Amino acid sequence: MQDTPEVVVLRLGHRPGRDERMTTHVGLTARALGADRLLLSGTAADRRESVDAVTDRFGGPFEVETTDQPQRVLENWSGDVVHLTMYGLPVQEVMADIRRRFQGRAGDAAVLVVVGAEKVAFEVYEAADWNVAVTNQPHSEVASLAVFLDRLFEGGELDRDWEDADRVVVPEAEGKRVEDT
Ligand SMILES: C[S@@+](CC[C@H](N)C(=O)[O-])C[C@H]1O[C@@H](n2cnc3c(N)ncnc32)[C@H](O)[C@@H]1O
């Protein structure tokens, strides 16, 4: 994980009411599986507190930022842009190229991983360096983000250390043990 550039997840779109949990789960998945930052736009910005609350309790580093102009962020991004979409190229075919490009480039411009909610504008497909599919079947932004990050980090994110946590889960075969740090 340490020899890759920073990974930022951009959540595009958010339907108030319908997408509250989904947007929160995009953030929690990004955080848990090794991304460094989450960018929320429009009404999705309301979910910031829920994700920040988890980072406060269970540790970071993980930042949530908001933008009113996600399309501009995307078009002006100085690093690589990966858009997760069922219409893209299979992750198992492009991942080696993507990883090769990222490895050993820590400190370079951050990688932007884009996931949608409802229909994603065609400009997003054009702005992306890679349109990547986790199967060409419709499913969810949370699932595709999880698979993509795990493949990007080759499982290394599962062993990361968390900083400044108020509490930590102690793994147990049975039961639920949480300790204050
Ligand atoms: C519920 S889907 C909506 C997709 C929408 N029908 C469209 O045309 O873009 C929400 C998001 O999940 C992600 N997603 C869904 N299926 C995917 C797949 N097979 N591979 C990669 N990402 C996927 C995409 O980021 C998509 O924008």
C-alpha cells in the first residue's frame, strides 16, 4: 500500500432519502479498504458526519471533503482517474496495467476512483483514464469499490494500522469485544 499514490474516492450523484445509507457505505468502504479520502458533492455532503464519526471512533487517517463541482474536479484531476462502471473493461484484464502504473509512484498525483449512484453522464466515461467493470453485471457501487480497492492493494489494506482510534475491536471467534484505547 505504501508505494502507491494517494487514493481518493469521488461519489457522484446522491438521491436524498434513497441513497443515504449507500453513500455512507461508500465512505465506510473507502475508509476500511485503504482509500485516503472521500469526495462528496451536492446533497451527499450530509453523509460526511456519519463517516467522520466512524473515523473519530475507530481511527484513520481518512478525510471526507465536499465539492459543489464534481465534474470540474474530475476534468481537472492531475492524476489518473478510474471510473467503476458495469460497461467498462473487466477488472481482471486491466488491473495489472493499473497497478503497474501506480506502483512505486508514492507522492505522485492522487488516483481518483469514481463511483455513481444513478445514471452517470457520458462525460465521466470520457474523462476517465480507465472505465473498469467488476463483472459486466449491474450491482452496487459499494461492491465494485470493495473489489477494486482490494485488487489495487492486493489485500495489503486488510493489515493496515489505524491511528488515533478511541476504540478497537479485538477479534474473537465468538462474541463481540471492543476495547477503549
Ligand atoms: C446502481 S449503479 C447505477 C448504474 C447506472 N445504471 C448507470 O447507467 O450508470 C451505481 C453505481 O454502481 C457501480 N457499479 C454497478 N455495477 C457495477 C459493475 N458491474 N462494475 C463496476 N461498477 C459497478 C457504478 O459506479 C455505478 O455508477
